[in-house]
Amino acid sequence: MNRDQVIGMFVGAFLGDMLGAPYEFGPAMSPEDVKLTTGGSHGVTLGEYTDDGALTLALAESYVARGKFDAQDAAKRFIDWRRNGTYGTRVGSIVDIGRTTENAIGRMSAERPYAATGGTHDSGNGSIMRIAACIAANHRRPMEAVADAVAASLMTHGNSDILKYTALFIQEILSAPGPFNTSLYLNPSSFRDGKGSIMYAFNAARYAIHYGKGDGGEVLRRAVAYGWDTDTNACVAGMWVGAREGIDCFPKEYIDALQNKDRIFEVANKLFEIGASK
């Protein structure tokens, strides 16, 4: 990945989260009806991102400070976000949190950063949404990217679904050599339940990538159009298309609206430098 692709991948996570936030928990819709807007179940203002972006930034700031993945440092930052809203868009509060993530952070400490239970609920999408920094800081080393992303995921989510889909996602992002585990490729329309799972988020993003044809805005709108966990579906899709096409694939309107964008771009560039030095 070049600098433009690393920045596109990292910032794309926030843009997808931002676009999907007002639609979270809503029904499926037409991509043409997805607009950059406000409100929704979280009452977001224009350009706000949710827990997806906040935890992405928390983990990224840990990489910038430590130069590598450091579970203890990341745990302190996750706890700080939960208590104080640090890394998010609202002072003193947070915008959304998944049950599995909330329970894990509640058990977490710097001395015990790994708080996943390994149960069936650990298949949630709350880990894949925040691993952009693991990829950006290891963009020349796919195996290290997988190792860091799995380690970061196990802090809150830890079962075989997480391991398999995290590895496959990074393989796709970094265009690593196959064989790919195509048995994990599923039609998102076939899901009656589990729409908050890593399986659904990955496949909704994959379909959005296929039909969006390299247009970042179209990919994000298609990911949001699947409904329900719209912010995370689009967050994952944003990473994916940004890694392939670079930051310029996204509409300027989306980038301009993004809150905290100066810091997000600054961190993205620092993550690229960390990865380029390896």
C-alpha cells in the first residue's frame, strides 16, 4: 500500500461510520436514499462518528505513542474513552457502544487487557471495526498486520469467527497471496439474524465493494443501505475501498464534514510512517 491508500483506508473507516451513524438500527433502503445527514437513534450532528471511529482513533493513538501494538496502553485508552469520551466527538460522553465491547471494557484493566470471554456473543462486529491502525502500521507486513489485529480483537472479542474473518479481511485489504477461505463468503441477504456479527459486516462490505465499482461514495452508500448496523457495515467498507482506491475515491463533501478530521489525517500519516519504517 502507498501513502494514499493507507490514508484512504484509515480515513475511510471514519467516513463510513459517519455516513452510517444517523441510520443505525433502521431498515434496509435504496442506496440512492442514503444522504449525509444528522439525527437518528444517537442524535448525531453533521460529521459525527460513533464508537467505531473513537476506538479506531484510541488504538491508533496508542500506535503513535508506542510505535507498535501495546495491549496495556490500548486498554488504558479504551477505558478512558468509555469513561470520558476521549477520542470521540462529544466531551464527557460516548456515541454508542456494543454490549460485548462494553462488558469487556468493564472487565479490562492495564494489568488485564485481554477481556474477551470466547462465547458466542464474541462473534460481534465490534473488533473488525477498529483495526485500521493495525493494518496501517503494518502495511508492508501482512503477517504482522494479522497478528496485531487478532491481538487487538482478543481484547474484547475472542472466538473462531473473529480469528477467521479478521485474517481474511486483512488478506483482502493487503492483497496478500491466497488461497482465500471462500467458504466465509456469504450473501448478506441470506442473514435473518446476526446482523451485528463480524460475518455480516464483512459480507455486507464485500457486496458493497463489488457493486460500488471503486467509487468510495457509492460503496459507503451501498453498505449503509443494508440497514441495521449501518455505521459498522460502512466503516468496514470504507477501510476496504480506501485501501484499494486511495483517499481521493471519497466525495469531498464527506471529508469536509468529518469532525476531528485534522487529527485523523495527522494520525493516518504517522501510521504510514510507522509501517514504512519496518
